[in-house]
Amino acid sequence: MRDRNVESSHMIKYNNLFAAIGWVLAFQAIMCMTGCGKFDRSKIKMPEFDFVTTENLHSIAYVDAEHIWVCGNYGTILFSADRGKNWQPQKSGISDFLLCTITFVDRQRGWAGGVGGRVVHTVDGGTTWQEQNTGTDSNILDLFFLDAKKGWAVGEFGTVIHTADGGSTWSEQREPQDTLYNDVFFVDESFGWIVGEFGTILHTTDDGATWTPQECRDIVPQAGAFEWERPLPALYGLYFLDRRRGWIVGMDGVILKTVDGGVNWEKIESGTDKPLYSLAVQGNRGWIVGNKGVYLQSDNGGETWSVRDGLIKTKFWLREVAFNNEQHGLIVGAQGAIARTESGGRAWDLLSGFRYDMEEFGLADF
């Protein structure tokens, strides 16, 4: 069973442990090269880093191919107006808190949420952000807005809250419980899903007024005669194309698929046992990201998936992938990682973050 703190760690990173490890290893490599003789700093080529930010990034909001927002640690919000080529910081007003999720419904109106039930809202494209009162102090892990009025937020302790007025007021749609909800997705005003720990899948057909459990029998562990039954794997991300076709990703490389709105869920082969955190599907193409830089792609509409090593040159965790269309996509993750594609994922440019092919380090992993 996955400890709650471990479960939340892929989304709530409070320190720069991996960065520290990287620097220690780099220093050790330099000392090995210089041997026991006198250290001559002039002979050491200092590493050249490309960073938009060094903070962990957790979420992406596309409005169109040009306009993109991302958010992360310490209230970080970054904005690009040129397809992710260049980024400018925006002041969220909560620099002491982690923002786990961000969403926009047009170029002006957006929301970001995170630790302590904090949600901030903008009506001017992020030039200014104002905090909203959500009525909860539980960590918000995901936000989803259908339009400028209707939105949902989910998170720790079974948090499911809803707004019908753009976040001016929020109300509970489900009683709090000891379950962590990681992601929420609606295809229209009525049909939506939530996923979380212990294999949780919830479905609504009435705007969230009621939520009904769904399940995938394929992920139920089969305990042996001398083995304790294990809990179902945590589920982290979901994506639906319409009321019938959808996917879920989670622990242990889990990918689930439905073609009947979740009446039946089927586990499909992923080719990895690493945790998978986020997915997106556009047309016949699909993309999944997860821990240790894992990246999967589908070229047949999500029917099958394959690991594509070496396209995104990082071994840090990748938290979210989002596409505006079949060609333009973005990935964000640990230590300021921002990867961009204009070829439908056939090639990626790591604009920001540590690369494992940095000549200065010569390391295959951090």
C-alpha cells in the first residue's frame, strides 16, 4: 500500500532534493577529473543550464496554440504568448504555497489551485490574480472548468467542491472521506469522472449532484494463500474524448481504457512499471508522462501505447502533458522542466530543466 505522503509526493514537492544530488554528483565528477593535485578552476568548463525556472512545475493550461500558462512550487505561474518558446512570470500573490493545478477557459479568465485549499482567479490574462474562498483547507490537486461559470475542484480527504458562479462561491458535492482524489474531468455539463487512490473511479451523469463508483476488475490484486491482499493501485490522471471513450493512468504503469463510459474498464499494456501521472489524446495520437522521465505515445487513437525512450532527455518526474491539437504540445515536470513539440510528439525540445545528456555531468541519471 502506498503511504499518503508518498502518494502526494508526485504533486507536492517541497524541496529540491534531486537538484542537490545532481550538484553533489557533478562536484564528485570534477574532483575525480582533477585528481589529488592543485585544483585549477580555469580548466573546468562550467555547465550551461537553460532554465525558465528551477521550481517544480505541475500543470499546464492551453487556451490556443499560442497562449499557454503553467504553474508550480511557491505560487509559480508562467505565461507564454508564442507557443511556449518564451515565458514570463506572473505574480500569483501566494508565493509561499504550491500551486498544483491551473486552467483557463479563454485568454482572460483562469484559475489556479493548490495547498491549503487555495484558489486564485484572473480576469485579465494573469496580469493580476485574486484569491477566492473555497471553504476548504484541504489541498486542491486538480481544477476543471467547463466555462467561465461552472467548475470543480478535487483533492485530499475526498474533497469535491463545485462552483456555478466562476468561483465566487464554492459548495461541497461529496462528503469528506479518507481518500485522496487526484484528477477530475468533464466532457459536458452532465458527464464527469474523478480518479484517486485505491483504484478510485467516480462517475456523475447529473453535474456532480451524485457520484457513482466504477471499477476495473483487471487491477484488483489476486492474493495468494500466504499473502495479504494489497490495495488497488492509485490512479492519477484521466482523459475523455466524449461520453464513451476515455483513459486513466496510475501506479505501476497502469493504463485503463473504456469505450462505454466506464461501465467496463479494461487494463491495457503500457510497457513500463513506473507511475504514470498524466495523459492527453488528440485525434489518432495520444501521449502519457510519468516518473523517471517516462514518456509513452500512441499512434492509433489510444488503442495501444509504447514507451519512447530518448525523446525527452530527462530522468526527473514529468507531471503533466497537454496538447492544443495533434501537433502542438507541452510537458512540465521537476526542476523547471518544460518540453515542447510542434511535431505531434515525434521530437521534443527540452526548453528548461536538467538534461541527462549534459556533457558537463556525463550522467545517465540524476
